[in-house]
Amino acid sequence: MMKKIVRWVSAALLGLGSVGASPENAASIVAAFEQERDDWTRRINAAETVEDRRALWEQAPDTRVFGERMLREMDDFWSKEWTLDYSPKLIQLAPRYVKEPSPYRPDKTPLGVIRDSAERFHFTSEKIGDLAVSLVMVDNGPKTRELIERLEATHASKKVQGQAALALAMLLGEAGGNAELNARRLKLIEKAIINSAQADAAGMPVAERAQALIKQITTLEKGMQAPDLLGWNVSGDALRLSDYRGKPVALVFWHARMQAAEETVEYLRGIQERLVPKGIVVLGVACESTTALRSYVKEGTVTWENFVDPKSELAKIYQVNRYPMAWVLDQNGRVAYRGVPGAFMDLTAEALLKE
């Protein structure tokens, strides 16, 4: 009881307390953050110099502040069904925040609070299906998987079963592709489309997300022939992915506005130095304007070859819905790795040289 009182007093002093919390308040917090994010994105896209972009980068909307406000708004109201309307928004807009311990709730991550509250209070709700899809976009742990499997197998609503089936198909993709697993995923997707084609699935209809997942399973999983890419580089010269056949290719989709942008750019400079001398091609697909990318190259921030992809048209071919995302292709253009850039990507690329 004392801990709860302390939390209440601290929140009230900050002006962010859950006293009088309501779905209207939660909606206004979401709307304000989305507006701030959209305005910032427009400003950074319009910046003409690297210095201007760097200055604007320091002004990026703080997802932690947004997350704390949302968590406080919903805390002590988890039994209310309206929290299911805004928990997915919190996960989608602040994916890093929800996975880290909160100073406000150090006993659990926000993700854990959301998941456990949904299971405890709202397992039978018709609204839980959208949350299920949002959960798997940031977490593939055993508790999330257990909840999704129970929803898919036992929920009274066919619509929720379909949403959970889609979530489970997405979750199983984290285990890597093989024929048996992919056949199971396609069955789950079929169930999702039959039962809940127009239902919500983390910001888009189930049918649309299912279509993208089918394409991923049939063209972008390990061992499959990767789609070719045709575009141009920062100099305006034509660039084709298949021109690099005969060498392993590390293909990374990125942009300067993503979370961990500086770390990713530093990592890409590092693999350019380490892997290219060994015979591995490093290619970026930059969701940036030609002007912005040219300035990064000129100042030495970007040292690797890039497709210029300002409208994410190439990213759509590879079903990229979060940045950064990476593929390693073998000498014949087949997928050897799909996931986030990092040590496993490096090891996969280097191992291909020994085959």
C-alpha cells in the first residue's frame, strides 16, 4: 500500500498522475506525440545541411517521456478495457522504452505490465487480438508466445483467433525458416485471413500484413533466391543488386531518423573496413534523399555504397517495416541471414567465404 501511495504522490507532483485518467487523456497524449514526431520528421527531411540535420537530431521527440506519460495514464486502470485501445499504441510508438525497466515501475518492464494485465483482465476481450500482433513485433519471449498460443487455440472469438494466428506466424519467423516451419506459418496465415481479414493488426488490416508475410516466407527466408533490386546510387549511377553475384553481400536497410542511427552508421563503417577487404560486398539501402545522402558521403559519415530509396520503394520489396534491417546473400544471391545488423550477420558473411 505504501509503495502505491508513493507512486501516486510522485505522479501527481509531476502533473502526470493517473488520477482522473481516461481514454480521452490517453488519446490526447498519443495525438500530441504523433504530431510532434511528424513535425520533426518533416523538418529533418527538409534540412539542407548536415549541421542542420545534426541539430535537429538532438531535438528528436523523446519516446521515454511519451512512454512514461502513457504508463502513468493507464496505471491503476489496467482492469478497464479502454487500456487495450492504447497499449498497442504505446508499444508501436515507443518499442525500445517498453522493453526496459521504468524508473516509475522498476519491478517490471512496461511490456510485462501490459502483457500480464491483458492476460489477467482482458483475455476474453474482442480487443485483445490487436495487442497480440503488437506484442510480437517487439518481443519473442516465452511469456508472449504462451499468451499468443492460448489466444489462437482457445479464444471464443474467431476474429481474435485469426489475429493471434497471424501473430504466431510472425513469431515463428524469428526461429528461422525451414520447409516444415514455413508450412505451419502459411496454415496460420490462412486461418488469419479467413477469420479476421479486415481486423486491426498493429496499424494495418490483417489481410495486408498477411500478404506481406506470405511474400516474406516465399521469397525472403533462408535458402531462398532474394529479390533483385534496381535503383541508383548517390552519384545518379544505376545500381543493381544482381551485379554483385559471385560475392557474399551484406545488405542493410537504414535511415538517419531511426532509433540507434548513430550506432548503426558506425557499425556499417566498421564492417565496410573489416569485410570488404575479405571479398564481401557491403550495400546499404538508404531511406534518404539524394541531397542528404550526398552530404553524409561528402563529410565521411557514410563510406559504403548505397541505393537511394527516399520513398522506401526498395524497402517494400524486402518487406522492411522497421529499421535497421539486414540480409546476407550468398554468392548465388540466396538468403543466408535475415535479421538486425550485428555479430551474427558478420559471422554469416565470413562463413560464406569458406564454402
